[in-house]
Amino acid sequence: MTDLFYELDGNPVPENAFSGFLTTRDRKQIRFARFSATERPLKGTVVVLPGRNECIEKYFETVRNLTGRGFGVAMLDWRGQGASDRLLKNPQRGYVKSFQDYARDLEQLFTEVVLPDCRGPYYILAHSAGALVALLASANMVNRVQRMVLIAPFLDLPDQRVSMTTVRRLGGVLTCLGLGRLYAAWGPRKALPTPFERNLLTSDPERYRRNTGLYQAYPQLALGGPTVRWLRAAAIATETVRDPEFMAAMKIPTLIIGAGSDRVVSTRAVEHFARHIRLGSFVMIDGAKHEILQEKDYYREQFLAAFDAFIPGGATQAEATSG
């Protein structure tokens, strides 16, 4: 294993960082990272699960927020994105056969990195598609994870005219026709980033510039749009976790955060899900776009306050202010 991070001016590697690779059963190389707490008392480890087309470097600021609160952090680049092995000859196509592949990679992260090398208790902080993976894997995490915080989980599309059932069925037909590797949306990555005024992810121009600059400097970390097979896999996963029996069986206390101005996932579906699981709580951050952790300080501070209140041993007032 070797340390492997991609630095950028204004986005340095956090203190006490280590990275390496896991080799999965199907011989994929999955990049992971560990970050030790920088403050005491030590409060356990937060396992951070990024969304689609995200990488470890995009979360350096959030890592500092957590390590400065006394938490260690562990995270990974999902297969097919970031610095992990890509799954197609064209590395820009967002592809996965099944979200269960992601869940198995998360299981391996726990087995080989979190449990042997990270201090408990363990918590999950996950965003969007990463939050969907956390839900899918939650039954296997009951005896490991104390609580989960899920930000804007990908449970449905914002356009209610197209259901995930329709996406699954159409994706199944196209996959059977051999078209599963075609782009389902957005297409190849553009040479220049979307202008800030048209982006759907954040209302913070500086953080948007930082994140797009990261992918401009290191295009090998970036993806184009999702393929038909990826979107079909996501639809199957959403139908699984939204099944009433699955929801009733969830045993990990979960805080779900909705973004009031989300145009990437359905906030209505997110809130409905949170209201119908036994141990669920819901917080809406009005005005925030989809990527709350990449948002303006005004919105991030609301998130951090909710995190501190929900996770045992949350920040003291001084820590919360410094975060």
C-alpha cells in the first residue's frame, strides 16, 4: 500500500492521513483513506460514503470538520470512480452492474480497514448515491454502526413524471439489448465545467470553483454521466430500500438530511422515507442545493449542528464554532 492523494492549492491533504488500496474478490482495486482525529477526547470513527462522481479529495474540508471534533475518518472511492479501478474501457462512463457490488466493497472496507485500524464506536456519514448504498447495507451493519447520517439520499428522481420503476423496466430492456453501457444522461464529461450559474449542486461559488478545479487538474478522478446499467442498478436499489418490509426492519438510528432546493434527487421521497422508518429523524435545510457539504457556510453550519446533536459525544460549543 502507498499513500495516494491528489493535492490542489486551497485543498491540502488533512493531517494524519493514510491511503491505500483494497483488492476485491473480482480483482478490482478500491482506493481507501484513513484520517486520525486531531483533537481530544477521541469519539470514534465516521465512515464517509461519497456520492456518484465524487472522490476522497472532495471531502478534505469535511474530514477536517470531523477530525477536529475528535473523530477518526475512513472512506473510499467507489468502484468505477475516483482513483479506484474503472469498470469499462471508456473510464468516463459511470457504470456498475449492481449496487450490491458497492455494498460488498463497503463490507470489505469495514473488514480490512475500519475494524482492525480505526477506533470505535462507528458511525456512517453518506451522501446521495452513497446514502443509498448505506441503506442497502444497513442490515449487515447493525452490530457495527451506532448511527447513520444520510444527506439527500438518492431515493427517487426530482421529476415525478418518471418513476424509478419505469427507469428500472426501461433500463432492463436496454440492457438486454446490449445497450447498458450507453450514457443514460448528461453524456461525456465536458472539457470545461458547467458555469456556476447553471450548476445544480451548490450555491457557494468558491467551493464550486475548488471542486471543478480538482477535476480540471486531475481529470482521471472525474466521470461523465451515468450509464443505462448504472441507473437501472440504482432503480433496483431504491425499490429494495423503499419496500415497506425493508423499512420496518431497519434497526440503526438514522438522521436524514434533506436539501430544500434539491434538483438532483426528490426531497419529497427523502422526507417520506425518513418519516416512515422506525428509528428515523428528518431535518430539512431550506434553500440548500443537493451537495450540502459543499454548500455555503450558512447551510453547512446547519448540517454540522444537526450532526453534533445526533451523534453521541458531539462537539462542544467551542469545537462546533471552530468547525
